[in-house]
Amino acid sequence: MAKKGPVTKIRLVSTGLNAKGAPTGYTYYVSKNPRNITEKMKFSKYDPRAINPETKKLGCHVLFEEKKMPPHKKN
């Protein structure tokens, strides 16, 4: 069986705001190879909780930034 390699999981957190002006907290989890991508990742992705500032409707594309993974919960 082949080795897994240096690929790690990262969390992308939304920068979008909800109706009250607070962050939505919506996240995506993706894989990243730190040998190829050394800087922090930023993607424009869909956030179903964010409010579009122009149309005032729910759901729009916003910037997602890489943040630290939450600690693992032990049972």
C-alpha cells in the first residue's frame, strides 16, 4: 500500500455576514499539500447563510480564508 504523504486537512471559514451583521461561521473542509502550497489559501465559494449586500437575499459567493483546525474531541 502506498504512503499517504504530507497532505493535511484545512478549514476554510466564510468572511460573509448574516442579516445582523455578524459572521456566518460557515466552513468548508478541504485537503492541502503544504509542499506545493505554502501560503494561506483563499477561495471565493458559496455561503448559503450570507446576505448579498446588493439584493438583500440569502446565499451568495464570498471569500473563504484558511483558519486553524479545531482540536479533536476525545470520547
